[in-house]
Amino acid sequence: MNNDKISQWLAAGLFSIILSGCGSESQTIVDDVPDAENLLFTDDGRLFVSGGSNVFEIVKKPDGSFIKLDTFHGDCTVEGIIVRDNYLYGVCNNLSSPDFLKSFLIGGEIVPMDSAITNSSTDGMHPSMTLTTLSPLADVQIANGMEVDDEGNLYFSDSGDSRIFKIILSDPTTVADLQVWADNFEYFANGIKWVGDRLYTTAMKSGTITAQFGYIERQPDGSGGDFVPVYERKSTVLDDFLPTANGFLLTDYLKGSLVYLQDNKVVAETPKDTFYSPTAVIIGQPPMFSNDVVLVTEKGIIFEQNSMQGNKLGLYQLPWSLN
């Protein structure tokens, strides 16, 4: 990473520390999720959350409370996670020597739910499932959001150099090819999600503190086209987002809110500081949650992993319908 990039990252980090949200109105599902970052449900309703150097499975106990079981035990800071078939994948970045600012693909098989999992009573190591480092990600600066296409190819954003990479797997644990799929962002590509042939993403407008949300059209040859911004928001960071039936639900990291877009316009938003620096959002899924609530990862102050300000998974009842 060159000096300009390092300066940009330091400035962005300082900006986030100074201006990140300062409150949370969500119900805490689990706390002590260091730098809570991303989350997903499997098709059968199992919930996984990334944060710090961890990827947790969230398990509901018979009394209705929740615990977290850690599946990854490396030194790498995990960002995006995604499910492909019966495997869970993530991208992570090493922030310490000797692999400072090197990125990696991690992954492992999602084991069937068994009694060792359901009988767990306290937070701890996952009794049945472990993610391991599968491959270094050469020439990547800061691996971030993840997605998968209909053919099973993995994608991730490189926030350090504003690119989208594509990973082709020859089998579930072997990388056959790593290639740049799109490289025409202005700055800080972040969350990514497919909607049809468009890969939507959040980003920043270069030289500003204006957040962008837009898409890249998949071309006939499979490559990515130009980035087309459809919404901009000044003096903030739009982190991740959720496509819905009629629009998109975005996390405003600095304002601490969820923003609902329809036809590229804001039609609803939660109050400021509803969440402590929200990073990702997903609709609840049975059997653990009803589908009329959302779950939100709340980071809090970036790189500060021990306080009760953020570092949690929260639950919230939206005051409007997403249908």
C-alpha cells in the first residue's frame, strides 16, 4: 500500500472515531462481538456473525437467551462472510507483523446442527466447526464485503484500492483463479450484493466525505462494467446494505441509522443513534427470529473492541414495512 493510501486510511479511521454514533436503541442479542462487522443466515436459519478475529455461530438456548460459538481462531481481522453450498467463507486482513496488511480467504464446511452445538450453554469455541485459512489473496490491500454468484464464484471488495475481485474455486477449499472483476470506483468499495445482473455496492466519492451507493452491470462476457452511482449522502459512510422486495436498506455508519431507499430516494430512516455505528443488517429468519425484525451488527468505535459502546449484535423492530 502506497503512502497516499495509508494517509487516506488513517484519515478515514480518525474521521470514524470522531464522528461515529454515540448510542443504541436496539435489543442486545449478544455482546462482546469485537468490532462487529457482518452477518448472514443459512437457508435453514443458522446465524453467523463476523467481528474482530472471530466468526461466531449464534445459538439460541432453551431459555430464549443466546450464546456465540467461535469458529475461527486466527490472527486475521475478519470482514465479509458468505455461504456457498454447505461452506462458509470469509475474507480477513492481518493488521500485525509479519503479515501486516496482507489479506486471506478463510473457510470451512458448515457441519450439521448436532447435540454438541445445541447443548452448549456458554460462549466459547465452537465444538464441531472450524474455519481455516484457505489461501492468501495476492495484490489485495483491504479485503472487505463478500458475495457469491449463481455459478458459485466468490466476489469481494478491496476497500484499499477500490476494486472488486472474483475468486474461482476448483473445489470448496482450493482457489483456481483470483482476478480483478471491476476497478472503476472512486474510493473505498465496501458492501456488495447481487440483484439480477447488477452487483450493487457502497463506496466513497474520492476526495470527499460523500458516501455513494450504486451498481456495476455484468457484461455479456462476464466482466464488470462501469460503476453507476444512484444515490449520494454527504458527510457520512454507508457501510453495508440489504436488498428488499421494493428497495434497499442501508446502514449509515456515522449517523447510526438505517436508511430505506425506494427508486433511489430515501423514503424512511430510523432516528440518529438508533444503532452504535451499524455495519450490516439482515431480516430475521425462523426458527430463531421472526421475519418482522431486523438484526444489526454494531461496531462502535473502530478498533476499540472491549467497551460496551457497540461491539454487539442488536435486534430492532422497524417502524415501517419493507414489503
